[in-house]
Amino acid sequence: MSRKAKAGIGTGNDPSKPEAAFLRAKKKMKEQMDEAWRDFFEKNPAMNEEDVRRRIEKRLRKKQK
């Protein structure tokens, strides 16, 4: 992590700091993805997390080719 990014962590909600805004957006996106995964597995209890992740990785590898 660069010095600018490290310095941005402590800036709070200061919108004048693009590094801080990026880190807040990244954190919020991760929280939203975690919530989406939890929701998916709650609604599909028969799905095994390992199997789902394996299928997603397989699809991603196909798209890269």
C-alpha cells in the first residue's frame, strides 16, 4: 500500500481526499458482496459454497480463454 493510501485511512469522511474516498468505496463494496453471498446461501441452503465457488471459477477461466 502506498504512503498516500495509508495516509488516506485516517482521514475519515473528508471528501477532498480521493484515497480515503476510494478506500471507503472499496470497503462498502466488500460489505455489499458479503451480504449478497450470505443472502444467496440463506435462500439456497442446498448449495455448497465450495461447489458454487468452483463453478464460478470455471466460468471465469472459460471467459478468459
